[in-house]
Amino acid sequence: MAITGAHVLLYTSEPEAVRDLLRDVFAWRHVDAGEGWLIFALPPAEVGVHPADAPHHELSLMCDDIVATVADLRARGVETKGEPESVGWGVAVTMVLPGGLEMLLYQPRHATVI
């Protein structure tokens, strides 16, 4: 099988601001696909499959030290909803990106493949 990667789409009313954040705050490598349309390399990733009544998917970001990561992100202007809290499988907080785009950030307690 020749699956070579995954492509994630983020939808927001402020795409330029989210692209700026991914480039300038997260410092993710990127290419310009033309006319300023940036495509970003993601950090190493893994996929989990959970039971649900209705099919859906989500994107969460992981870190090794959530307290330090949240402090750094806040210093760079990233908003979070509350403080990191224990959620059983890790310690998590929701980041609010431009346009109200919410994304979970967590420090896992579970085994990871990365």
C-alpha cells in the first residue's frame, strides 16, 4: 500500500491569522502552494480509533510539558480556555486559535507511538 501521509484541514473565518500562528508561533515548516496559501508539516502523529454514536474526527496536539508549553504559547498570544486539567488519559487544555477555532492540547499519560 502506498499511503504516504495525511492532510489535515482547519476551517476558520481567519485563515491568514491561523497560518501566521502556525508559521510564527508554532514554528512549523511550510511550503507556499501559491499566492500565500501555506501548507504546513505536522509534528509526528498517531491515530486512535474510538467508539461513537455518530462518525466524526478531531485534531489534538500533544506536548511533553503542558505547563511550560501553555506558558510559552500564552506569552506568544495564544488564548486558552482555563488552565490545564487532568482528564484521566492526560492533562489537557483547549486552545482558542484565530476565528474561534478550538484545538485540544494535551500531555499524554497513555503510551504513544511517537
